[in-house]
Amino acid sequence: MTMTTRFLRRLPAFILACALAVIGWESSAHAQIAVMVNGEPITNYDIDQRSKLVFLSTKKLPDRQQVIDELIDEKVKIREGKKFGIDPSATDVDQSYTSMSSRMRITGEQLTKSLETQGIRPDTLKSRLKADMVWSNLIRGRYKESLQVGEKDVAAAVQEKAGDEKSDTQSFEYKMQPIVLIVPRGSAADAVETRKKEAEALRARVQTCAEANALFKSMQNAAIKEPVVKTSADIPPSLREVLNGTPVGHLTPPELTKQGVEMVALCGKDPTTVDTPKKKEIREKMYSEKYEAKSKSYLREVRGAAMIEYRDVSSRDDLSPTPSKQEKRRPRFCADPSKPGPRRRRSSNRCKTRPQRDPLSKPRPTYPFAS
């Protein structure tokens, strides 16, 4: 009875010890180093996290070796950037993280929560953003001159595509003044609709930019900003289409934004040959091609000089397969008694195995008159 009582008392402690052992084994498996890159580790946990991030963005399960290569590239990029003094701070990375969430029309907290629901730590995405920041600044800084695109090359490319629509090669210089009718956040739908109707009525009244300045500068809960000059190449196609359909001196149709109901007073529209949407598109494409070529060659050079050591067998496809149990247990051969060195007893089981002859080698003669 006493032994049973003692056993029951020690049982919870035994179960707790087993649970801690399992947890410790799982954590050690996650922390197991798969690859060392210039003395910096890449763990299985890093690979698992990056695989989840890639799957979240592409909806395709990535190959393990591809994920490892991506992580190796990031390590060598960041190390190369430090050589030239390019090392973004945590604040810079957080700003890039917030900017990314803004482009997705969500907040940084919402992006973090979305990642965590998928089992992804925010630092996994931030490490990728940091590597991209470093590499972009490094390429653009070191190879600025070689990445420049000449206007002659752009003009020649435009001539080759002369069969495109004429509207794609036309360009105007627009002089605009943004106008905002402020709508407080959280306003009812009726208040927003009333503000839109007011904007439409004001749009019908305004015939010149002078009238627009006099009207909106004296109006409460309204603002007219300083003039802005942009060419067709600097304006998105949707806004460019609206401006082309608006007479000079008039206002564009009202649009609801975060600030309120916005319009644009078109104060001038003059043809220009400085730049066109087609030229800008071709210039950006040529620059992108040069950048990608330089980035690939530079990364190949940096990675070739890196010290990369694979620790985990599953991290490399070119490693030989793990030996079987029989291969591991294959006994060693006995030492030749005629030569110095340790000897084993002939009766030992470890001395009964003899080396197997290579099947491709010349067979040993089995008859006495063989040469």
C-alpha cells in the first residue's frame, strides 16, 4: 500500500517530466541548424517560417531547396551591404512594413494579425523586406552610371513601336489645383451624399481657376491647394483620361476619399515633348532589365565567395543517401599479420568479412595456366 501511494504521488511529476522532454525535443528540432552562411545559422524553423510565407503569397507549396536558396541569398545580401555601410535600422524596416500594409489598404497591426493566424511571425516578413532594402540600395548605389538609360536608346525603341496608337505617344503638361470638401470621419451616409451634391453644384458654377480660388478659399470646411504641374507620363491612366475630358478652367467630377470629397481644377493643358507615357513605359522597362541583369550577376559573385556549410542532410539534394543499418554494421577487416600494427584474433567474427571485388574490375583467374 505504501509503494502504491508513493507511485501515485510521483506519477504527476513523471508525466510533467515526459511532457517537458517532448517539448524540449520539438524546440530543439526547430532550432536545429540546417545551413551555416558565413558563420550565421539558418535553422529548420527559419525554413518552415519562410515556406509558410511563400505559400501565403503564391498559394503554392515551395520546394525546400528553393526556400533555403532564398534564405542564403538574403544572408549574403545583408552581409555585402554591411561592407558598404548599408544596414537599415529596425525603425527603417518597420516603416517599410507599415508602407506595405498601407498598399494593402490595412494597418500594420492588421497585417501582423493576418500573418500570425497563418502561423507566421512578423519578423519573417521583415527579414525579407530588410534584405530587399539593402540589395536595392546597394545595386542602385554601386552601379548607378551603368544602369542609366540613354534617351537615344529610348527614342529608338519608340520608333520601333511606331505602329502603336497615336494617343499613347501624345503628352500634355497639366497645371492643376486639388480641391477638398472636408467630410469628418464617421459621418452618416446622408451627410456624405449632401456633400457630393454640393460639390456638383459648385462644379457647375466654376468656369476659371481664379473663380475656384476665390470661392474655396472663403468657404468653410473646404480647401484649395497650391498649383501642381505634371506631365502625362507622371499621371495614372485613369486620372489622365479624366483630365483629357475636362475643359480648362473647370473642375473634374467629385470623388470620395479619406479626406472628403475631392475635385481637381484644371488650370492649364499644354502639349509637350519632354516625356510621353510610351517613353516612360519603355524607359522603365529598359531600366528594369538592366537592374535585373546586374543584380543576378552581382548575387552570383557574392554567393560564390560565401562560406556555405550544410548541416542538415535534408538541406541538400546532392548529398549521398544515408547508409543502411547493414552498411553501418559491416565489420572492419583484420590487420595483416606480416605488417606492423594492431592485430585481431582470427576467430573473431569481425575478421571473417573480406572486401568485395569491384564488378567492373578485371576478374581474378580461376585456372592455373592463366596469364
